[in-house]
Amino acid sequence: MRGTKRIAMWLRALVSRPTMESELDEEMRFHLEMEAAKHTRRGVSNDEARRRASLAFGSVEQHKEAMREGRGVRGIERAAFDLRFGFRQLRKTPGFTLAAVLTLALGIGGNVAVFSVVNGVLLRPLAFPDPDRLVTIAHRTRGGDLPPTLPNASAADVVYQASHSFDAMALYSSWQGSLAGGDTAPDWVDVTSVTRTLFDVLRVRPALGRPFTAEEDRPRGPRAVILSHALWRQRFGSDPSVIGRTISVDGTMHEIVGVMPAGFAFPTPAIALWVPMRVDRTDLGGFNTPGIGRLRAGVSPEEATRELTQLLPGVTKLTDFLTEKTLRDAGLTTDVHPYLDDVVGRVRPVLWTLWAMVGLVLLIACVNVASLLLVRAETRRREMALRVALGAERGHLLAQSLAESTMLLAMGAGLGVLFAWGAVSVLPRLAPDLLPRLTDVRIDAVVLAATTLVAAGVAVAFGAVPVARNRAVAPASMLRDGDRAATVDRHTGRLRQGLVVAQVAMATVLLVGSGLVLRSFQKLRSVELGFRPDGVVTFRIALPPARYGTPESVAQFHYAMLDRIRAVPGVEVAGATGQLPLSPAFAEFDPLRMEGVTPPPNALPPLAEMRVATPGYFEAMGIPIVAGRALERADTDRQTGAVLVTQSIVRKVMQGRPALGARVAHGVPKVANDRPWSDVVGVVGDVRGVSLDKEPVGAVYYAMINRPGVDMNWLARSMVYTVRTKLPPAQLIASARRQLVQLDPTLPLAETRTMASVVDAARSGMRFSMIGFAVAAVIGLFMGAIGLYGVLSYVTAQRTREIGVRMALGATPASVRVSILRRGVVVSAVGLGAGLTAAVSLRMLAKPLLYGITPTDPLTLAAVSLVLLCAGALAAWLPARRAARLDPVRALRWD
Amino acid sequence: MGESSNEPLRGTIDLLIMRTLSLAPMHGWGITQRIQQATDGVLEVNQGSLYPALQRLEQKEWIDSEWRVTDNNRRAKYYRLTPLGRRALGAETQSWRRLVVAVEQLLRTT
């Protein structure tokens, strides 16, 4: 009770300070007047009465001060006063204030923005219980030529069953499937098939309904599906009675058994449906099934890796081409690593480096503001000396200086957070597919707390600068000499130059970093794609198995559709393929065998992409036919399949044997001939299949096959049409849609894109780092140049008298200009040297971000040096010119 | 200033103020006059001690204050004893009396 009363009084003392002050005045005045009136009544003159009253009363101010102290808020009042004083000081020099605030805002804003990304993407734990124990189960070979996924679903399921390192293990695999049922038209959605153990691994239950049963996860078991929360809301209006209803997924009816909670995102937020994987333990699938596990408490990923690697030879019992020696020779090992690494692994080096770069920008900004404050402290030495002479406490001067820098910082940080907020909100548009967990990026309490901490540290450091500078001032000598001292004392000069050298060095590091990324981007742009993306429009049509059950009907549909597209006026050539180049998500790799060629014993067979293509695809994409012929419609009906192979297959797999007429087959057969041989009828150029920065893995293009029992069938079920045309993309898509409606009105036209935009998206990662780095570097360079300019201007101004003397003694304007320019260039050169040394010693950090160049790329280093020296010369030019134009007579009178 | 001999003992000023206010609400100057009168000019309260003492008592909520118009039509800040203050005055008075008796006893025996 007393406590709260006291706080209330405190608050009143703070809030209604003006009222209290005037009341205090009035009370004192009343007292004095009454006292004086008493004397007057006794017959004393008015003046005398007032004198006596004052005498009796004592110092009014002293009493008031005692009363103010009595309110117990003196410290706060003094701080408020200091802040007001600081504000007035800052307002008096708007140029300085604006420069300092903007500099700090850029530095802090960049950091807040990048840190909120780092925090959201790299640091914040995944939204699953005990996310630290979630690991990816992958595989590695010595040469690294296997995609880092499980050998195959059934093998993993069987082989790793005996492991003791895990609470649970699961496999998953995603694709785009057709969905029908519910209230809206059929649609394409992202589907993930999972083993039923996934829910134990992630420790997430459906919000509604139940997980899959063991029965449902068996081949030929009942069909079940679980909906995402978003799909449930959009398509079923959040109706709880949806459980038990059936929907069609890829043309097969599935019973809805559950709805996942909102925010559940596995493996990506886009997934709308989960179905059981129904692993068939007697059939070996492709090399394309990622595994995820939950480690037993206390088991490290390394221990799990060791245990699974020991179990791995068990896989040889399932196939006859893999022997234990093969595994050993190939160096095949299991690799268990944190799941978070997979989610963010790709962007981790970019983000950390970017953060380091904006950290450097902040450092440069701090140095800039520190040297601004230093200059200001110089010009206020006389004022400080006067105040010390008048009895100001040094502690109080320090407090005032701190108040001033705190206000600068607060304004800079406030503006910086605004900048950052703007940057973070445009980020999803700038890099939509690039950053995983983009929805986790926001400016939250953690980010703001970190910002405040940094800003506070900086404020203290800055505030101390001017006071430390003026500590040694002896008031008497300062007041006598004033600013007339002809030269700056050596210590200050060196400190300032040191700061500038540091700035230039940091700017150099930034420039080198962004120069390297810029060059990498350039290299990436000039990468031989293997196809011509301009003028190609693409869209996908997928056929549900329920309506297109036979390979014949699939092939018929696609040929019919292609005929209609080719008939559209303005279309030059059209074709279709299962998967566009540069789309890594669904790339299908399998070992490739060649008839009559036994691979070296105990070696893993070489991998090749499995693709399907129609006639017209290669012409539309501009992929050259190097030898033989293109695919023809007649190939569909051949008894043996017809395929095209890429040049790298000829090189790597066929090893110089004649390609045309050879026979190849994909897959890891348990029975050698369960996949038939296909005739190689032509050789085509390689394309960048997975990503721009990876050398092409060879590919085999299959013709759609009009024969049952061939598993190439499912590849053709969903085809991307590639149309080379002069029509505007929107117009072509509209025509295609009209044609599709006439052919089959139930089918959607999906993924409408231009090939150019596909290529563009593939470059977006590098572009993102390039833009980020370039922005950091330009700001860094700009600030460094401003810092250099500021210091040189100040030094020149300080030396006005000295320069005047020199000119009076016969120095020419040119020699004066040269002396100042030289100083600027020397300082930049020293900073440049330090920066290049630092950049070279940090080169290993840059390596993962670069493509096609070394981190010590001479061209980049030379260009950076040139830019920096020019910037240094430019920054020195203006003060040099000013000095050279000095009028000696006025300069000597200058004070 | 030479009136220090007339200043009340440190610590007793609160008692004097509260006793004065127990008769009627009064402004600061009135309190000093009243104390002077009542003690035949023996005790004089210095303004430098009076106002901080009033502030202290107000913070303890033993007195409160309001602005009123005096008989001469002047605005003045009047202080008034609160019920809490009245109780406190009783306790303070008793402890003062005990102190006086004790000091008197001591003076007599030595």
C-alpha cells in the first residue's frame, strides 16, 4: 500500500513537474509576502520590510532545491534535462545529426533485417517437439556420385529395422497429384507419401481423426488420406464431418482419416495431402526416398551413423548386383545428420556470410559516427573547458555526452528498424522459393532485444569518446589558446587516421566479397544451358490413372493434345517431356546398364537421369541432335523402346563404343531382365538438368511407350508441354486452355511458365546473394568514402592557418592540392592493403558461395583496388580543391 | 544567522507542526507564527526546515494539503492533519513526554 502510494507520488512528481514548480514558487512567495507584511504593520518601510523578510527567509532557491530533492525524483529529472539539452545540441547541428542518424540507421537496419532472417531460418527451432533429435538418414559414396537419399524404400525399411539408435524412423516422398471431391473443381496438389511411423518421428498427431493404421500402410491395404489444415479449410470449409468421406487422389478413391493441425509443414508448407507409402518389401524402387528419424534420447547423429553403416551390408541380401565388396569399394556409408541442416543447409553459408557483411557495414557506420563525434568534440573543446572552469562536474559532462549519443542511437535504431521492417516485408517477393522457412522470418522480441543490446553498447562507446578526448583539457590553457592552436595534436590526428584506415579496410573486404559473387553470377549467366529458353512457353497436363488407365490412352491423349497445340497459328514447334530442365525436386536418377558391357566388378553402376520426351521436344527446346535421329511417333509402337542418350552418357557409360544401335536399360534389377533393353537411336546435347552450378548428369530420354507392363508409363502420365512460339505467353496459354477443354474438360492446365522464368528462378539463389552483398558493399564503400572525406575536410580546416602560412611563404595552389590528395590516397592505400590481406585470409569462407572462380580471382581484386583508390582520391579531391583556393590573407586571420 | 539557539530540537519539528495543525488547518507562514506565539517566541521555526518537514509529513500521509483563499483574499496552501496523522500525533506526543521525563530525571540525579 505504502509502496504503491510512493510510486504514485513519484509519478505525479514526474508528470506534473511544471505544476509542482509553480506551486512551490507561489508558496514561497506567499510566505515572504506575509513576513514582509508583518514588518510593514510594525511601521517599517516597504523596502526594508521586504529586505528583512528575505533575510529571515534565507535563499529561496536553496529551499526550493531542498524541496525538489525531497520529491525523490532528482535523478530522473536530471536525466530528462540532459536529454533535452542533448536534443537542443543535436538540433543546432542538423547536418551532423542527419549524417549520424542515417549512417546508424543503415548500419543497424541492415543488421536487424539480416539477423531476423538468420534468426527465423537458421536459429529458431523447427516447429516439432524436441526438434534437436530429428535427423535425416541419407547415404554417401566416396566419389559423391550418389544422390544423398536412401538406396530405396524397401531396403531401408528392412535393413535398418534392427537399429537401436532411433525412437522411430520414417520414409517420405513427394509429388504432384490430382485431387477430386469436395466442393470445388479437380485440382493439382502437392502430395507426400509417408510411412505410418512419420507421426511418431515428428510427434505430431492429426488435429482431427487419426494417423494411418498398419493395415493402411501395407501394399493392397485400404486407401487412406490425411488432409492439411489449409486444404481442409479451403476445400471442405473446415467441416469436422469430413472424416470418413472419400476423395479421389490420382484417380483412386481414398478415405479421409485425419486432418493435420494448422501450421504443420512436412516436408514443405505446400503439402496438401499425405497418403501411406505402402512399401512393398519385395520390390526395389529408385534411389530417391528421403528418410527421417527421431534419435533416442542421448544418442548422437555420429553414433547413429556408425550403427547404420554397420547394418548397411544387409542391403546386399536384397539384390544380386550389390556385394559387400561393392559397398566397400564405393565407400558407401550411411549419413545421419540434423534434419534442420537439410531444411536450411543450402542457404546457411549465404546467410552467415551476409550477416558478417552487414556486421562490417555496422562497424563502418560506428567508426563513421565515432569520427564525426570526435570532430565535434574538437570543436566543442572551448565550451567544455568553460563549463569545467565554471564548476561543472566531469561526471555530469559524461552523462550529458552519453545522453546525446543515446539519442543519436535511439533515432538511428528506430529508423533502422523501420528500414529492416520494410526489407523483411519485401523479402518474400524478392526471394520467394529461395529461403526455406520464410514464414518464420519476422522482426520479433529476440531480434529487437539483440538490436537494443547492440545499440546500447554502441551508445556507451560513442558517448565516452568526446569526454575521453577532452579529459586531459586544462581549462586555463584551452580558454587562452582556443582553437587557434596552429596544428592538431599528434595523438588525435593519428586516432582519426587509424579510424579511416580501418574503414577503408572493411570496405575493401565488403567490395571483394560482393565482387566475387558478382563475378560468380556472371559466370553462372554464361553457363552453357544446353537449350534455348527464349520464346518457349511451358505448362503441365497430368492424367489421372482412373481415367487414363492404359499406356495407350496416355500416349494417345498427349499426341492428340500436341496436334491441337501445333495447329494454333503462331506456334512453331511443340513437344512434351516428363520434367523440365533445372527442376531438381523431381529428378529421377537410376543406375544405367548397357547391353554387352559388364560394369567393372564391385563398382556401383553409373547413374543417369530417366526422362521421357515426345517428338518435337528437342526442336522446341533447341537441344541439338548430335547423331542419329530425334524421337518419332512411330517409336511409341516399337517392340523395343527407342531412346536418346546425351553426350555425357556416350562418354561416361559407353566409353567410346558406338552409341547408335547400342542397347541400354535403367534400374537395379533383382532379376536381370525385368526392365527391357531399349535401342539407342540418337545422341543429344547435355542440358543442365538439376541446377545451374552442377555439371550435367547424363540423361536417357525415353519415348512414350504404348505397351502395358512398362514402368516408363507413369513418367508419361504427367507431362510438361514445351511450345516454341512468337505468341505472347498469356495468349498461347489461353489457346492451350481452350484446346484442353475440348479434349477433356475435367483436366486442369498447371504450372504455366515461360522457360526464361524457369532459368531465372534457377539463378535466383545467386542473385539473392549478389543483391545482398552488393547493397552491403555499396553502403560500405559510400560510408568509407564519406568518412575519409569528413576527416580530410576537417584536417584541412584545422590546418587553414598552416596552409595560409605556407602559401604566404610561396607554396603554389598545386602543391597544396597535391599534398592533401596524397594524404587521402596514402590513407586509402594503407586501408586497401589491410583489407586485401584480410579478404585473402578469409577466402575459405567465400568458397561455398562462388561458382567458376577462385576466391582470389585476380580480376576482382584488381577492380576492387581500382574502385577504392578512385573513391579515396575523390573523397580527397574536394578538400584539396578547397585548400588550394585558400586566400592566404584571410587564412591567417582565420580563427 | 544567530537564531540557531531558538531553533527547535532536530526531530521535534514534526511534532510541533502536527500539534499546531491539530487545532486548525493552516498555511506554512501561519504555522511558524503560531509556534512562535505559543512558545512566547522561544521557538522559531526556520523556513529551511519547515517546508521540507511539511513535504516529509505529506509523503508519510500524516498531513495533506489544499489551496485555499485566506481572509485577505490571497491564495495559500493550507495543511491539515489526516486521521492517520492524528493517531501518529498521539504516539509521538507520548514518546516525547517519556523522553522529557527521562531527561528531567537524568538532570535531577546528576
